[in-house]
Amino acid sequence: MRRTLVAGNWKMNASRAQTETLLSGIRDAGDLPCDVAVFPPYPYLSQAVEAAGATVSVGAQNCADQTSGAYTGEVACDMLSDIGASMVIIGHSERRTLYGETDDVVLRKTRLAIDCGLTAVVCVGETLEQRKSGNAEAVVKTQLSLLLSELSDTDWQSVVIAYEPVWAIGTGETATPEQAQAVHAHIRALLAARNESLAASTRLLYGGSVKAANAAELFSQQDIDGGHVGGASLDVAEFLGICRA
Ligand code: PEP
């Protein structure tokens, strides 16, 4: 029922030439056994939409929490849909930590994204300190609670959750499959408490130093429906290795 999704978050990397190389590499790989999405920086989104073809989804790494107006430097969700993007990452830990994005902002952005026909990939995850103090599941529950109480069942059809332990992002340190599965199972139980069919249909991705070498074991866990990939998405061979896992 849930098709595996591999999402490549390029962060503030790439150029016109790299965008072309990465997307032609993915295109040339032909049929892949999963859904694939890439999230280039804003300036390359239109180019990526053109280059991606029908099989690869293109999304933004962030969006405004307003619809239009005097918000210098911001990009609205309907602008993203207008140029053919179909997804947006919301609440990445770098945005929460570096730009002060709160759960309230995450909810507002998610609502706007859904209203504009985008799929929202909402990121949650605990810091190392929170994990060490035994609070990983409680942190994730808090990060999801507004979404669970405020979004409708129909809204949830346009939401993907990415569980990304902060200590595993860009560090080379990956959660063990058991650690990742335990939090994914917890997230699915939170969804089930609200609605069983929501739990059955919502895709939950794992993110945090996913590579071709560790993807198969992570993706084989019962509640892990794919990966949210940072660094390894900038290398075509590595990214395709993850997609094939
Ligand atoms: C990310 O940016 O969401 C991420 C998981 O990065 P990395 O794969 O580099 O850890």
C-alpha cells in the first residue's frame, strides 16, 4: 500500500551544471523500484522540473508561512506549484535550529503547502542530548502533535513524515535499523491513535547519513517507507544505489 520514496535534499549545494548532471543521471537510470524526489535550491527548481521528466518529483526545501505580500526573500507555496514543483520539505532540523522554525510555523507552512496542492515532507527528530536522556519518542510526539490535532484526514493524504535524528544528519553516524524502526513504529502508533487508515497510508521516511551501503537494511524495517537523503543525494551513483536498495 505504501510505495517506497527516496527523497534527495540537496541543501545549499549544486549549480546549473550539477543540476543537469544529477537529473540526467537519475533519468538515464530508467525504471527505479521506488518513487524518487529531488529538492534542489530555489534557483534551480524550474530547471529541475524541466529536466526531471515525468517520473521524478521535484520539491523545494522550504516555503513561506504566508501567501503573498511584503515578505522579502520568501517564496510562497503557490509559486512553487506554479513552476511545477510538487513537494516541499518543512521543518528540517537545520531550519528549526538555525532559523527558529517552531512547531506552530511548521503547521502553518504545512497547511499552505497542502492548500497549494503540494505534498509536505515534514521533518521531525531528536537531538543527541534528548536521545541520551531517553526523550526521543516524546520529542517526536510533541513535534507531531499540532499536525495530528489540526490537519484533516484529507490533508494527511498530502503529508509524508521524515524522521531524522539530529545527531545522524550529516555526521556519518546512522541510527541503527532497530533505533530507527522503534521511532517509526512510535510515529505510526501516534497516527493510528488518530485514525488506523492514516497510519496504514502515511509514508514515514528515515533520514540521517543514509548511504547505498546502509539503505537496504534500514528500508527493510517494517515501518520505514524510504529515505530522506542529504549528502549522498549529490552523488548520482550513490543516490541510485539508495533508490535500488
Ligand atoms: C538531511 O539533510 O535531511 C539529511 C538526512 O542529511 P544527510 O543524509 O547528509 O545526513
